[in-house]
Amino acid sequence: MSQLFSIKKVEKSISAEQIQQIVGAIQERKYSWACVLMLRSAGHNPLQYIPYRTYNRLRKQNEPVTQSDQEEFTSPSRNLMSPRRYC
């Protein structure tokens, strides 16, 4: 019967780089971001624990912008102000 209630431990080690990121976030007093990093490094989905809007705000504030993300916003071919023509 005790086997039915036993909890399986997931053996996953956290890399030194992940620990440095978590400690860095704590030193910068970004405690919410440190929690997100801890959840990620433990193999959990942060969206199961925090609201979607909060998670997105934290990501925008703390994750570096990639080149493809930056090109999307600065692309001259993407003109949002031009009127659409319907045929």
C-alpha cells in the first residue's frame, strides 16, 4: 500500500550556468525572474504556476532580444500604416 503513495523523484541536475543565472537574478533583486528560471531548470512549465501575462512581462523584461525578433519590428517592408485594398 505504501508503494501506491510513494512519490517518484525526477533525477535532473541543474547545470552550473543555470545556477549562475538564478543567483544573478537574485543579486539583481529580480526574484520573480529567479523563480521562473528555477522552474525551468527543474523541468517545470512556469505557466502552470504563474499567470500568462505575468510570465510574458517577465520574459520581455529579462530575456535578451534575438536578432530575428529585432528584425521583425524594424523591417521596412512591413508597413502597418498602408491602407488595405480589397478586391
